Amino acid sequence: MSSDNSKEAIQEHIRVYMMVFGALAVLTVITVLASFLKVSTSEAIFLALIIASIKASLVAGYFMHLISEKSMIISILLLTVFFFFIMIFLPLISYTDNAGVHVPWVSIK
Amino acid sequence: MEIPYSIEEREDTGLINSKLGIWIFLASEVMLFGGLFSAYIFLRLAAPPGDFEYWASKLSVPMATVNTMVLISSSVSMVMAWASLKLKDFSKFKMYMGITLLCSALFMVIKYFEYTSKFSHDIFPSSSTFMAIYFTLTGLHGIHILGGVVVMLYFYLPFSHQLWHDQPEHFTNRVEALGLYWHFVDLVWIFLFPVLYLL
Amino acid sequence: MSSNNNHHDHPEENFIQKYIFSVDHKVIGIQYGITSLLFLLFGFSLMAIMRWQLAYPGTEIPIVGFIFGEGGVLASEQYNSLGAMHGTIMIFLGIVPLAVGAFGNYLVPLQIGAIDMAFPKLNAASYWTYFVGGVIMISSFFMPEGAARSGWTSYPPLSIFENGQTIWLISMIFLITSSLLGSMNIIVTIVQLRAPGLTWMRLPLFTWAQFVTSFLLVLAFPPLEAAAVMQLMDRVASTSFFLPSGLVMSGEIVDVAGSGSPLLWQHLFWFLAHPEVYVLILPALGIVGEILANNTRKPIWGFKSIVYSMVFLGFVSFIVWAHHMFLTGMGQAMSAFFQTTTMIISIPSVVILTSYFLSLWGGSIRFNTPMLFALAFLPMFGIGGLTGLPLGLAASDIYLHDTYYVIGHFHYVVAPGTIFALFAGIYYWFPKMTGKKMSEMLGKLHFWPSLIFMNGIFMPMFIQGLAGVSRRLADGGESYAHASGVLEWNEFMSISAFCLGLAQIPFIVNIIMSLFSGEKASRNPWDSTTIEWAAPSPPVGHGNFDKPVDVYRTSYEYSVPDAKKDFKPQFEK
């Protein structure tokens, strides 16, 4: 980051931060508006997660400076993201891919 | 004896210790919140059809939307606080850090009203699995906000300012680490908001 | 980096600063070491009580029988408590803090030529968090509810309603936090503080092992922390994270919201607990590598393959967890997936073990105490690993799951496996830490009976397991007809256990005696090549080394033709 220590470089960064702020505000509005669309649940989930991922990428890339970060950090994060997806999807798949012994919910009340 | 690479970067990795350290910590936090998100998915599948949508409809989307904007703003003011330090403008730093603190307080106040309105309508974590994961996710997120506030206060109040005078670079790096943590907390909310309130 | 100049930088430290709340990695390493060894002894005693019950059911337990009601005989709940706590204490209060907290903290900075860990204060915080977590865990024995008794695996719904679990969960949160802080420190230290010339492929196997282990801890523990919070909420806030609808207890429907999932706990628990077992074995593999190279006077065979295998092992360990869940009704696709990844993960283990065996060929073997333990580790770990194969294959696991076969399998890996490696490490590095040598005679007196009795305890477990005897049965399986032929082994196993306990006495005596009157150890008594042997014995208080460290070559350059002695240390020109 030593090359970025000049006043001009920081001012440039500040410009970027403001643009990202604007984008995030707009995307938040879009997120809420999108929730009113009449789409199926899985489409809604897909849409919401896409928009959230775009917002997250902006925060991570520009506020957290990941866009210019060293490879050691990027590799650790990629590894983490990989395991994150494993942890999300494998239980999900094993729930749906069951040997037919899944007991359906029972309403007692 | 100083531990090397606390302030100057190590040549081959290009990193200072605190930057690597905070990113590894954030990686563990990704897995922590990830565990809860995995729970959300599992519980939604295990619940009766429509159950999650029913309980989610009891949440206030307007309050959460405002909170989303508040938290995004606090993220901006946090990165501006760090940028001010890089420009050696300590009073601007204090101003931006102050704004971040105000936003955080506002977030927690709105959260307080959200929670109490649930409780007053007899809605508790025990009411349904949706409410259980909602309170746990937002509660854990809230604890992380409070943790961040404690550290922000440490940098905002005069305790730490001697370090700015003695080693401004060291101070700046520490604020950068705090900033990374704070942006992460914002990131979690960016996912929490649509998942819990809108889906 | 001469320590003499820095004497003036440090104000005089009082006793508390120097020994209690020290931020020096060596003091913290020793703190971790003593605490964890005491916990290991305690966990062993819990098991000894259980084994008495299994060998001599219905008889009064000697010495401590008065603690348990009803004539000094264990009630089932008490047996279950001892079982759950034995597992928990041995893993989380014993082995991991010893292997990573003690060995890792003490040796990693020394092996990479650093003056301390990257974050010394965080290091102290991680020890004290562990200490508090340990106190909380042990305090559960003295609470009105008693200690946890739902197995170290804490499966709901039982764990939601059983006694003692709340304190267990709170303690785990402290222990997990401690682990996270510690492992984060180790990673940053290894990446950032390596001495000049110490490139990645020149790192010793011990440090590589600690590096991979720390990644496992950083990424695998948090989901368990999340799950522990959820289980805590189920217990104290009446949530239904893990409680299904229609749950009936004692003939009545449980009054909770329901529609939770017990399987969710299992997924999140095993997501950690599988990488956890690699956390238990990797440091041991690292220690064995060091000691084999040193005592064969040869470079380790296949060093690069071992490094790649350790990394690959760590990576794959995250995608095998549901082999602990083959009996939960998963479909064929997922069962096949996890069975495949489990078979794949045996490959790096075999590569490492084979490389170690091959390293012995043509070596000038010195049979000192650390080497004896390291050598014994090899076949013991081999048995442990091989007996894991039928468990990793779903079809055979259906029969063997939750039987004594499983207990035999994992104890072989951890007990005559990891613990032997840790013993080897203690004997090997004791001279460096204390400046004194340990007695070889007492060391051998510790080794031989330990090896014999370890096998005496755990080999018959395979017999019992194959006969179908389930684990966690307070009566040892007496009430089941299929167990009748094999329960006679219980007495043999229990006597082996008591004798194993006695065999540790020479070890304890050795440590204490050597501390006070052991022969003085030189800087490099084993003629070793790695950087920790460049420091004085014991290393300099703040700063470790008395001259700057530069690294000139790889870590195991033994039997080098043009060397003065039969080795060229990494740190000498």
C-alpha cells in the first residue's frame, strides 16, 4: 500500500468510497422492491442472494480493499468460501436425498 | 524487543501481522455465521410448508431497511475515518469515528424497538424455529456490533491517542483492522436482511 | 537481536507478570503443558473408575467409591457422566491444548527463529480463556445437576433435556474461543516471522503440521460454536432448533414449538469433530517426523510428499464428516459421496506413514526414549488407521457403528498414537526447555509397560465390537445375549488400564527428578538440525536466541558427506 499513501491516491479512494455508497443505497432499494415481485420461492431466493452478493462484493472489494489485496489473504478467503459452501450445501443435499425415512412434520397443536 | 512486521510490511508476503491476523479472524467469523445460515436452511426445510413465510411476515421490513441504510452509512464513515488518518487529519478522523458510533447506536436502538415489539406481542425465540434462528442470528450479529462499538470507543476516546502521537502508522493500522472487522459486520447484515426479512 | 542490549527495554517484572500473566510464549507453552497434563491425568482417572465397574460390576469402587451413592457402585447416570466427561476432557482439555497450545506455542517461534509469537498478549489471553473454560467444565461435577452425560457428542434430543449439559456448553464456548485465538496466532507467526532464509520448503515437519492444524481449528471450530449457542438456547430459552415435532418424553408430548432437526446438530457437530481428529493426529505426525530424522541420522524420506500430504489431508478432512452419520437415513448419493471422500483421505495418511517407515531403512538408529515412543507410534497408528477402513465404508459401518470396535479404532490412533508421540516430544524437547536431561532408564521403564498395556486395553475392544457390543452401556453389555462370549475380556482390559496408570509413575518421577537433579544438557544434546537447537538450553528469557538466526539449508541435513559431524544444522553456515 506504500504507493497508495500519496494524498492524491487517498482522494481517489475517497471518490470510489462515495460511489460505492451510492451504489449500495440503490441496491438496497432494489432489494426491497424485488421482494414485491411475484416470483416463485426459489426464484426469489436466487434474486435476493444475487443482489446481496453484489452489495457484499462492493463492500469487500472497495471498503475492505480486497480488490488490491495480497495473494496470501485472497487464498485464505477462497479456501474459507469453499468450505462455507460445503457447509451450506452438503447438509442441505443430505436432507433432501434421504433414504425415505424422513418423518414428515406433524402438527400436534 | 519489538515483534517485527507490526508496522512495516514483510517483503515476501507484503503484509503486516495485524492485517493477516484480522483476516484470519474474519475467516473464522464467516464459518460462524455460516453455521447459523446453514441452520436457517435446514430448519426452513424441516418446517411445515409456509411456516417460515408466516413467521417472517411478522417482522418489520421498514425498520430493517432503515437499519440496513444505517449500517451501510456506518461502513462508509468508518472507511472515511481510516482515510482521514492516512491524510493525517486527526480531527476529521474523530468526526467520522463519531458518526460511525452514532450510526451503531441508532442501529441498536432500532433493534431494541424491534425486539421489544416482538416480546410485547408474545413472540419469543421459543415461538417457532423461524423466530429461534431470527433472534439467534440477529442477536449474535448485535453482539458483534457491541464488540465493535467497544473497540471504536477505545479509539475515539483519549486513552489511545498517545499512540497516534508516538506512532501514527501503528495507530492507523489498528484502525484499519477495526475497519475490516466493521465492514464484515456490515457484510453479514447485507445477507441477513433479505434472508430473514424478505424471503 | 542480542538480548544483552535489550535488558534495558524491559522494566523489572514482578512475579505475577513474569510467571502468571506472562506474554512470553515459552511460559505460556509451559502453562498449557502443565494444565493439560493434569487434565489428561484426571480424564484417565474417570476412565479407570468406569473400567473398574466394567470388570467387576456391582462391587464397590476402591478409594473413591464413597463419592458415588449406593454402596460405592456407579449408577447408570454416573457411568454416562464419566463417559461423556472422559471424552470431553481428554480431547478438549487434554490433547489439543497439549499438542497445539503447549508444543505449538513453545516450539513454533523457536523452530522458525522468531523471538516470540506474532501476538504475545493474545497468546496469554488464549491460555487464560482455556483455563477458565477448563475450570467451568470441571466445576460441573460439583453442580447440583452434575456433569454432562450425553456423550462428548451431545446429540439432541437427549442433550437438551439431560443434566449437566448447560455448563458443558458454556465451557465449550470458552474452549473454542481459546482455540481460535491460539491457532490464528500460530498461522500469522509462521507466515510472518520466519527467519531470513527459512523458505516454506525448509520448514520442519513439526511446524508444517502446526500450520495445517491451525487452519483446521480456525475454520472448523466456529460452526460448533454456532451449534453450541443453538443448543444452549434450546436448553434455556425453550427454542426448538434441534427438537422435532411430536417428541414424546416419559409418555408425554414435549411442550415446545417443534419442527426442529436433531440432524442439524449432527451435521454442525461433525463438521468440526471430524477435522478435530486430524487436529489430534497432525501435531503427533510432526513430532514423530522430527524425532525419526534425528535418530536415524538421515533426512526424512519423501519430505515434500509428506508436506503435500499434510496439506491435502487438512483440506479433505472438511468433506468427510458424514461418515459419522451413515446410520441417520442419508440417501445413497450422499452416503456414497462421503464414503468416497473418506477412502480418499486415507491416502495421505498412508503416504505419511509409509514415508516414515521408509525413513528407517538404512538409518543409524539410536534407540533412546523419544525414538522408542516414535517408533512405537508407527505400527500403533497403522492399526488405528487400518481399523478405520471398515468404519469408512458405509456397508460395514452399518454393523460396526457405535460398537466397541469404534472405541478401539479411535483409541489406537489417539492413545498409543498421539499420546505416544506427545510423550516422545516431551522426552525430546525437555533438555531444550529446562537445560536438564531426563533419565533414560526411567524413560524405558515408562515406555515398555505403556506399550504393552495400551494394546491390552484396546485390542480386545475390536473383538467385543465385532461381536456387536454397543458403546456407552453402563453395564458393559451384560443385558445383551450376543455379548455373552466376549465380556470376559473386560477384566483383562481393566487390569491393563490400571497397570497403564501405574506405568506413568516413572514418567512423573522422571520429570520431577530431572528438573532438580538431571544431568546438564548442552545447547544441542541430540545433535539435531532444526533451529530451536540454536538457542541456549533453556532459551533466553525474552528473545530466545543469543545471536541472530539465518537459515542456510533444509531441515534434515543428516549424514552430509562434507560435514564436520554427521549433520549440518539449518542455522550454521
